[in-house]
Amino acid sequence: MDQKLKIIIPMAGAGSRLRPLTWSRPKPLVSLAGATVLDHLLATFETVPNLESAEFVFIMSPGQQELIQPHMDKIYPKSVVHYVVQADKKGQSDALWQARDYLNGPVLIVFSDTLIKVDFACIANEEVDAVAWVKAVPDPRRFGVVEVDSRGLVTRLIEKPNDMNNNLAVVGCYFFKEGAQLAQAIETQIERKTALRGEYYLADAINLMLEKQARMRVERVNVWLDAGTSEALLDTNRYLLEHGKANLEDQGIYDDNVIIPPVFIHPDARVNTSIIGPFVSIGAGSIINNSTIKDSILSQGTHITNSQLEGSLLGCDVVVNGMKGKFNLGDNSRANW
């Protein structure tokens, strides 16, 4: 690629399916396997050609930048990030239209709840106009899917089809050799008011490109993780801990604790006389005393005492004392016996 790549990440939205965790923080900053959802997403781009010269564009809801920018400044100080606000919830294409100043040259678009395992080296010398990453699914009716011809080129995208004929679901990751092509299609889409229930879908803009003879191919992925619901977040935490994100992988007794891997315990956390694991992620500054914790995500600053937790999601600075069961608690919550 001769021109500088823009990596555009639409992340606007209330994250309502992850409440109460998202009452006080945007979904990309929710804790997951020793980091945040955003950190794991950014790790996806490690194979992008010339990543050091790429620029990021974050499309956010009002108020999100004041939380996300400090995180980026602290963890990724060398990254160039542009922040764009989508004031109204008018869909995917509208989000990208707000970032139209950056829709030029090569563009990689990845939605913020898309966690995939992929090698992006293929985009360095891409021959067609666009690429859509897809995964075969048993029931495509819940997803957007692609229709592909005998040459392997996409003929159209279908949003939530009524039949099972096409099972290649789009995973929310796209590459465009020339972002201006997409910007022009979105402009046409908005002019024609091609929307569904007041929202402009990216699939319709891509179909307009295809109607003008743009060539799009598919790239298949084997791993597609979701971080959009509480259960999905726990599923993804399990997968990531099993695939390299744990820092304790040997079962045994550490000090006076029993560890059942895979587990991530932040070096700044303190754990005493407890049983931890499997599939537990514990954030920085947490203090765990005399407790048993399984299959849970504990954000930074949690204090757990004399408790038994399983399948739980705890936000930052949560205190749980003398409790047993499954908990989903937002930041600064208290649960005491």
C-alpha cells in the first residue's frame, strides 16, 4: 500500500446488553482476560502491514472520548488516533459518514465488538476493490451474509436473510482499497434514504458499490468471538485464557492459594487463602481474601472477602463480602451479607 492506512473502529452505542457494566464505562473499556475489550481488538491488528504508520479513527457516542482517550494515551502513546462523534443513532453507514473526512485511500473497518483471529498481511497487495471477512455459521438468519458467485466474488450482501441458502456471515471486518468509493456509496444511500427502521446499514452501501461493478471478495476466519452480552463476554474470556492470555497455567498451590488454570491475576492484585479458577481474570489492585472464584471476570480494584463466586462479572472497585452465587455488578457496587 502506497498510501497511509486508516483503521476505522465504530464504537458508538450504549452497550445496553452489557449493563450494568456499561452504565459507567463504554463497552470497549469493559474488562476481559487481563485487559479490556478494546485492547484485545487492537491486538488483532498486529499483522497489519506497516501498522506503525497507520492511523486509527474511533467513532464514538457523546461522552465516550473522555474515557477512551486517556486509556489510549496511557497504553498506546505512539498511536495516532482521531476521535469522531456520532451524535444520533442512525446506523452503521451514518457512523462512517461522520468520519467521511478519513474515508480516503486504503481503509480497514472493524466494529468494536468484533474479535477475530486473522492475518491481515493479505491486504498489502490486494487486487480487488474490497474484502469482507466471513465465517460459515449453522444458522445465518441472525446475521448479515454474503452471496458469492463461481469466481469467489461477492454479488450482494443480505441483512438477516429469511432462508438458509447463504451461510457465510459477515463478521464486521472490511477492507476497502479506496475509501472514497465507500463514502460515495454512503452518500447515495443517505440521499435515497435507504434505511431500515431509521438506521442506515453498511450492507446497503456495499451493495451500491457492487451495482457499480466494484469487486469484493471474501476472506474466511475460523475464530470469531463476541463481547456484546454477559454470557458472550464470559465465553470469550474462557477462550482467550485458554489461548495465550493467562499468566498462570500450571495447577498448584501458590503461597496459600489454590490455582486451577487457566487464570489471569494481575501482578498488582493480592490474593490470600483462596481458590481461584478455572477461567478467572482478576484486575489490578484487586484484593481477594478467603474466597472461591470460578469462571468470572473481576475488574480492577475489586475487594472480595469470604465469598464464593461463579459466572460473575464485576466492574471496577466492587466490594463483595460474605456472598455466594452469580453476580453481575457495575462499577462501585456493594454486595454484603
